[in-house]
Amino acid sequence: MFERYYRELLNFLAHRVRDRDTAADLAQESFARVYAAERSGTAIRDPRALLYRTARNLLTDEYRRSNAREPSGIDDEPDSALFEADEHAGPDALEPETRFSARQRFEAVAMIVDKLPPRCREAFILVKFDGLTHAETAERMGIAVKTVEMQVQIALEACWEGLEALDGDPVGGPSRKGRAKKEKQGK
């Protein structure tokens, strides 16, 4: 866990305290507390989220201590504020609303891909998920490169249209496909 998240957590903390040494101390303390929780038998489903929550709490404690040390009313220097207020424990991607929205979008795309014709789905998965080039996909499927390109384009358009519907783009308005067609025609 340390090797995986240390640098990320250190950068998060350094950005907030603007002091690499203080950030390193806070990161070390965050890991120590999470490891202590693990050793005590507490079930930890998402260690990264717990690390960020712990770090955020330590930032709050440090901020309070630094304010208690400074005489009130004398804090006129902009550099004296070591901490920036933050409402998030970690990246926005960890926020519940963001995770829920991302999950909805993923499920919508998965359903769209599942409904694609078999050859179209196969080409799309080989290119977009397996990372094969169009040429490698064509060779594996025994079809022309141009056919792979066309099948991937069909799948992408289906995905974009599905996501537009999910995002609530006005029904009856030009879809991404329709807008692209008009652009090609120069209208």
C-alpha cells in the first residue's frame, strides 16, 4: 500500500501545506494510522480513501494548531497561511456523486457495447479495450483494416449517442452523428 499511494498522498498534502517536510510528516502519520487500524482488525474496504480521510483530518488538526500558535489579528502576511481550505478528502473522482455518475456512464456504455452486432462489438473491444491497432485487429478477425475502422466508428457513434441520451441532451436536437454529418457537408 505504501509503494502504491505514498507519492500521490505526499503530493496531495504538499499542495495543501506548501511545505514538503510537513507534508512528508503528515503522510507518514496517515500511513501509520491506517496500518494501526488494519492491525487492530478493522476491516478496511478502501485503504486509499481511508488514507485521504486520515490525511485530511491531520491537516485540520495541524491547521488548528498553527492558528492557536499565531497571535490573533497579526496574520497579515500571505505566506503565513500554510494551509488552504479544502472540502474534499481526495481527488474529485472519489466523491460519491462523481463515482455514482461514472458508474452510471460505465453501465450505459457496457449495455450499448453488449447490444452491438457481434463483429462490431469484437472489433471495438479489441481496439478500445485490448489496445490492438486496427491492423492487428483486422489480422486477428480476418477482415480488412477499413472494415475494422468502420466497425469501431459505428461502435463509437453508438456509445456517444447513448451517453448524450444519458446526459439529457435535447431529444430531437442534432446528435453528435448528425452534427458531424452537417460539418462534413459544410452546412
